[in-house]
Amino acid sequence: MFFAHLKNLTYPHNLIDLAFLVGDSKDNTLDLLNSKLEELQADPEPKNQFGEISILQKDFGQKVNQDVESRHGFAAQAGRRKSMAQARNWLLSAALRPTHSWVYWRDVDVETAPFTILEDLMRHNKDVIVPNVWRPLPDWLGGEQPYDLNSWQESETALALADTLDEDAVIVEGYAEYATWRPHLAYLRDPYGDPDMEMEIDGVGGVSILAKAKVFRQGVHFPAFSFEKHAETEGFGKMAKRMKFSVVGLPHYTIWHLYEPSVDDIRHMEEMEKERKAKEAEEVAKKQKEDKIKEQFDNKGSDWEKDKAVVQNLVQKAKNEEKEEAKKREDEKKAKEAAKEAAKEAAKEAAKEDAKEEAKDDAKADKADSAKDEKPKEAVKKEGADAKKDAVKREEIHEAWGVDEKEKAAPKQ
């Protein structure tokens, strides 16, 4: 992770000299470091290769264990900070060259940082400058948290506290034993704030520090003793301020430290693990109980499936019968309607036949009436003819007897 960050830095690599200090180590740190640096310098692209690389070894006799509680517990802080100050000063004195303009201190356990961090910090042109440092957390702890509380502004409460402490005492931030009420750079972060906004500070955290080389050349260092009741990086900030150098922090320019569980986190995780195991045991017991019940009524399930199938078949049969009955009723209805239509057609045909027969009868009757009418006409003609004959005969008789026409016409007295 650390070497990937080095490789990704956008500042010209050939202008960067690297220096590492290995001390109080009994594992394969040195071999691993050499291997990683050889791999880094073997990059076929010349612009990715760094300048001078120094690996220094020094055992400072540090007896503090490297577990979380030993390193971060309150009781270990004063001695640990003084020992770390010695290591920083020793490395600085061995690695600083006359050609160096800046000195950049970087913890190896920084997880995320901008590749342009060197240019970003240099652009402010301050003597000492630090970014804000946070760390990611598991979701059950809130997702994220301020990490480096050693960058702060001095407070009246802290100054009053310092006056009450022994000469060799070291005030450290983030512990209930020392309530300083200082404004911390970490707590002033706004994710949407201006990353270039500056804040004057008195103490600085050691995760990521950029300082001008002249600051060290003029005598500022990391106090391995109590300087104004502070040591190491916080004492370095105090000393730089005392010597009138500018010391600033960037509250909205954030880098992210690797998550390392605190003592409280570990205890909380242990409690969560106990709860998880208890829940698992409860679930196992519940399943065993269910299996036992199922075993006692092993065949009930299959019987129920059979009964269910029978019921489903009966329901389906009833539905089929209902469909058949409905179809039968529909067919009967259609048959009745067809018969009704057929009867209507038959009635129409019968009516037509009756009409035809009636027409025939009417024709016969008309013919018969015509025949009757013809007979009286013949009789009238015959009677007329007979009357005419009789009239002729009478005239002949009258002419024979000499009867005058007037006499014929005169009525009898």
C-alpha cells in the first residue's frame, strides 16, 4: 500500500530522495523493505524511478509492545513519544542533504491520499503544514472518525493545565486524563469545504507533515523531552511557533489512515462475537427442536400432501362437472331456440300454403259467380226476344182486326 502511494505521486520522482529507518525490529522488515524498493526502482519508465534511497538501522532500545493497547494506552504515551522523537531526529540528521528544500514525513499506514499531495501542500508556501487525517470505520461504528488529534490550537485551559504538571510531564490529546478543550483540526472538517482553507495551529500530528528544510537547519527538531509539556510532533509544532515559523493545518483537505481497532473497538468486537455465538447456539437449539418435532410427525407431512392432492382432485372434478353441466344447459338452450326458429319457419310456410289455397278457393268462387251472372243475362235476352216476338204478333193481329194505334194505347174503361 505505502509503495503504491509512492509510485502514484505526481511530483517528479527524480527530485524525491527516500530515507527509511528500521529499528527495534525482529521480523523480516528489512528484507521486505529492500525487496519493495528494488521493485520500485526497477520500473522501466525512467520518470518513475526515485533519486537517492537510504535505508538506516538503529535500535533505540524501545521496550513498548506493538499491540494496540501498549502503543495507544495512556500510560505508554510519554515514553513512546520521546522514543519516537529520537528516531525522527536520528533519521533527519542522517538523511537531510544540502540540496533538499522540503522534508516530508509520512506514516506507512496511510490508506488513501491524493497523488498530488506534495504539490498541494507546497502551493501554500508555509514553513510547516499538515492535512486533516481521518480514518474509515466499520458501519457498526459509524463509518468514519477523526484520527489524528495531535493537530490543534492552544487553549487557555491547556495552558492552565500545563502549569499544574511536573516539569517532565507530556500532555497528549485524546485522553480523558488531560482535558485541554483545544480546537482540533480534525473536528473542523467539512467534506464540502474549501480544501485550501488554512488554520493556524500550535501542535501538529505526525501522520503527514511537510516542512521546509530551513526549519530543521535553523534548529527546530522533534523534542525527545518535555518542551512546554509536549514531545515529538506536538513539541515540534510548539518549537516551530516559538521560533516564529508559520505552522498551519488544512481542515478540509483530508487523507485517510488505515483502520486499526482501538482497545474499546476490540472490546466491542469481542462483545459482538459473544452475541453472535450465543445467537448461533440459539439457532442450533431451535433447529434441533424443530428436527425432533418433525421426526415425531415424520409421515404427517406426506399424509397432508396426499390429502391435499385428493382435495385438489375433487375440486378439479367439481369444476369439470360444473363446466360440463353449464355446457349441457347451453346446448339445450341453443336446441330450444333452434326448435323455436324451426316452428316459426314452419308456421310461415303453412301460412303461405293456406294463403295459396285460399287464393285458389277465391278464384273458383269468382268463376262460379261469373257463371251464375252469365245465365240470367241469357234468360233476359231470351225473354226480350220472346217479348219482341209477342209484340210483333200483336201488331199483326191488330192490323188484322183494324184496331187503331190510339185505341191500342187507350186504357180500357
